[in-house]
Amino acid sequence: MRKSTFTTLIAGILAFHVTAAMAEPVSDRITVTVRGAGPDVILIPGLASSSAVWDTTAAHLEGHYRLHIVQVAGFAGAPPQANAHGPVIQPAVDAIDLYIKTNKLNAPMVIGHSIGGFMGLMLALQHPEDIGKLMIVDSLPFYSVLFGASDSAAAAPQAAAMRDTILAESQEAYAQGECGMVPALVRSPEGLKAATGWAIASDKSVVARAMYEDMTTDLRPRLHEIKTPVTVLYPFDPSAGFPQAAVDGLYRENFAPLQNKTMVRIDNSYHFIMLDQPDAFAAQVDAFLR
């Protein structure tokens, strides 16, 4: 992260305390922070992530848009509340739908990272009236394709094993596991430090159950139903060890049934595109919102 971008990040964090306001709670599944004024934009973070992942984005946008920044209960130190038991993703989608309708948001634009992008797809399927446009930041309609699974039934045994391992391990073992995994998701040193902290601070039970839900939910058969315009950002970095053509093929194949879409590859980035390539990410967000 260049010095100018880091300065912007710090300015955004400081501005947060001046301009942000917590929205009236409509669910104990999520909390929402509102910043700025203008057309409505909803920002949804990913698995075990903090709403602070959007700080630089929010600082860039809040002069022109009203931002609704979601924090999922149980992630990044937020109290688990109703997410302490049972499903996580579907109730969070229901909570976002309730938030949109309660606050009478008129077809807001939605940007979601990772599981947040998956939630955006679910929202577009279940409540198409809720979304004007959707941006997905490195998410797939069926995550378990990365493990070779052909459908939800094939993914279930591995997903259950991964969930149960996290549930059974100590908090120390969970933290060690996250410290070993997150470096594969973030290139930026500052971003890596932040994302690792968020993961370790997350309630491991909420993370485990959300991961299981993600791994066993296949949206591909219904993608053709989505009429909402969708932009898909996905990363590529040669150090990951996969050919560019293979990465392009993975995303294009899995999103093939989605009709009204724009696919954009962001080079020299891992999973957290907004942290690894903030300038390129900001340019794509600006184009999407226009």
C-alpha cells in the first residue's frame, strides 16, 4: 500500500468518528453504520471480516453517496447475538432485506466482498426489488467448486468436517490456523495485519457455521433468474501458482448463466482486492456506481 493510500486510510478512520452514525437496529444479525449523503450504497464485508475493510472505500465515496456499511454479528469481534446458533448467511440476507425495506431505500447499489458478495447474489435472487445494481468482489456462486465438488451434496461431507474441526479446536488453535491461512488472501502488509486481526477476533463458531453454509449452497442453477446488473471483480496474481487462463476460466465458467454481467480481472491482487489494489478497486467502484 503506497503512502498516499495509507494516509487516505488513516483520514478515513478519523473521519469515521465524526461522520458515521449507527442506524436504528432492525435485526440482531447485523449492525449498520451510515456515512455520507446521496444515492444509497450498501457495503457488505466477507467471512470473519470487519466493516472496517471498507474504510478507504467509504472515505472515497461518502462525499457523493450515502453508505450503509454492514457488520455481521460474530465477525471481527462483534458480539454474536442471534448468530450464536444455527445458520448465519441466510438470516443475514433476511436482515439486509428487512433493513432496506424498513428504511425505504430505493433500489440501492450493493457491493459485497467474498461471502458478502454471495449474500448479494442471494438478495438479488430472493428480493430482486431490493437492488439496483450489484458488485461482487471475489466470490463464486458455489464456493466448493474450488475443492472439486460438483454440487451441494458432494460438498457436504468435507464442509461438515471443516466446520466440526473448527468447532472442536481451542481458540488458540483456531487463531494459529487463521494466522497461517490469511497470508494467502492478502498481499498488502498493512491489509494482512488488519485481516488477520479481524479473523482472530471473530467468534469461531459463527465462522465455522457460515463457512459450512457457504460451502453447501450452490446458486449456479438459479443464476439465469437474476436480471439485476452484476459486476464481478476477481483477482489474479502469478505468485498464487495458477495460470491466468485458468483463473479467467474459473470465474467465467461459474458465472456463465448470469446474463447481465460485467467481468473484470484485477491483476497483482489476492482475495482482498480493496486492500491489495486500492486505486484499481476505487476506479472500478466509481465506474460501477456511475
